[in-house]
Amino acid sequence: MELEVINSVEKEYDEDSAKVQNLNELESLRLKYLGKKGLITDIMAKFREVPAEQKREFGQKVNALKNKIEASVEEIKANLAQKAVDEEIKNTKEFDYSLPVDTKTGSLNPRTIIQKQVVDIFKNMGFIVEDGAEVETEYNNFESVNVPKNHPARDMQDTFWLDNGQLLKTQTSAAQNRILRDYGPECKVIFPGRVFRNEQLDARHENTFFQLEGVVVGKNVTVANLIYFEKEMLKALFKKDIEVRLRPGFFPFTEPSYELDAKCPFCNGRGCHTCGNSGWLELCPCGMIHPNVLRMGGIDPEEYNGFAFGMGFDRLVMIRTGLDDIRHLNSNNLKVMSQFKTKM
Ligand code: DAH
């Protein structure tokens, strides 16, 4: 008698399960048979009433039915999911991959593009490329490059001080000391980087701008070597020979110090808008590294010497792109940036 109940529940399940159309109905089905108050639970409760000699068979049959229903529910679930995917595919319009696409692609900041070009040029001349931190110690940014406290040069670089006594580096020269220590007396290293000064903003001044610094240290390094590397860099960048000149400059970290100008590559020195009619572009402050700086970098100035330069990188980018407002370079205005995709 009890065994017949199992058969009839199985039959009922087969009929019910064949009708299931969606996940809601499937859940009702599951509850009807496998739920706490479901039919399988009901049958199991009857176990006590089953005569002893039938208990074994009864138990096996109930378990088999329970397993069957569980597996069947899972199978229906998988089928419904597959049906949903098929339906979606059926309703999706075919995509024509040959149609022209009207999406805007991004573009790099011209500063990024030119920095990569200049870095590659120096790399090809055997320079190692380094970078520096943006938060620096007072020692690295000033003292180690021969700018002691109360030195007037500190006033020229309005500094963003942090509460912990550190600062946002005002010059890439801040990495000189570490680089001299890391690479020792014979080295050729460039280190581009972002620098910060508390400046009033206008078309030529930003509080966040980029420099590209270089140091070369060895035996018998001369100003002629410095001029050579700068000229090679300009030649590779502007694809022609460019004359340079040195004017006297003053920097605490170099002695002697110079301002290196390049003959304007646009008017070849005749005078134009870019060079302000002077025929020359101020390119790069530089000089022979001061013995104090070498000494603080762990290098004996009696035995070795070297040169350093610290190009204002944004200026170079403006010359190269014709952008007349430095603020464009930090704005990341897409209208401006996208012009340089193909031009450079
Ligand atoms: N650090 C200087 C500045 O920000 C630029 C500079 C001048 C760097 C001369 C040098 C150098 O390495 O030799 O104004």
C-alpha cells in the first residue's frame, strides 16, 4: 500500500515537471516535492507505519525518487537557462562588422609623446633613465644640491611645504644626490619628472610642470661634451642640425653655470612668433657640477667632474607643438589633446 504512494507521487511529478515553463514554476515544483512540507517529506513521515518486511524496499524507493526529483529540478533549471540564452540570441540583430565605426579614440598628452621621444634619444646615446619621488626631503631638494638654508635661490622656488617638514619637489635636481650615490662616479643618467612651485598661474607659468634633468660624471668631462649631447638631442628631435649658444647663468649646483639657447628651428634665427623675434630659444639651464654637490654625492671632485642640465620640459613641448599656453598641458582638454594624435 505504502509503496503505491511512492509510485503515484512519481507519476504526479512526471506530469507536473513536464509542464514547467519558467523559473517561478520550477520553484513551486521544487517546493511541492522537496520543500519542508513537500510530498517527499510526507512520504518519509509514513516510514513508521510501513510493515517491517517492507521498510528496506520502501526506504530505497523513497531515496531513489528524491534523488531523481533533485536531479530533474537541476536539469530543468539548466534547460531554462539555455532556452533564455537561445531566445536572446534569436532576438539580437546581426552585427555587421564591416560597418565604419564612429567612435572617438583617445590620444596622448603631447608632453607624454615628446617626453618619450626625448627619453629615447638620450637612451640611444647611452643614458640610463631614472625618475624621482614627488615628495622629497629638504635635504635632497635643496641642501644636497648646494642650496643651504637662507640661500636666496630658495626664494626663487616658492615651495609647497608639507606638514611633516617634507616638500613637493621644486626641481628634478632633487634626485641628483641619490643618483650620484647610486651610480657612482662614472655615469650618464637622465631623470624626467613632475615638479611643483607655488606660482601665480598664467600662460607661461604653472604650479605643476615638468623638467628633464641629466647628469654626466666621469674623468675629464667638459662643456664641449655637454654641448655635444644637447645638439644631438635637438638634431634627433627637430630632424636637422640646430646651432646652440651658451650664455652665463647662475645656479648654486653648477660652477660655471650656463643658459643654453637653441637657434630657433622655425625661423632659423631670423626671428618669428615662437622665438619672440630674438632668433633664439632658451632651452636649458646647465653647467659643470659644483664640487660640493659631487662631494655630497660621495664622489671625489679632485678625481671626477661632470655636467648637469635641467630642461624645462613644458617649454620644449610648447615650442614643438606651437601651443601658446602652458595651462593646456595640465588641462587634458580633449579638444586640445586630440589635435596631436597624428601631428607628432
Ligand atoms: N634645477 C634648476 C631649476 O629648476 C634647473 C637646473 C639648472 C638644473 C642647472 C641643472 C642645472 O641640473 O645644471 O631652476
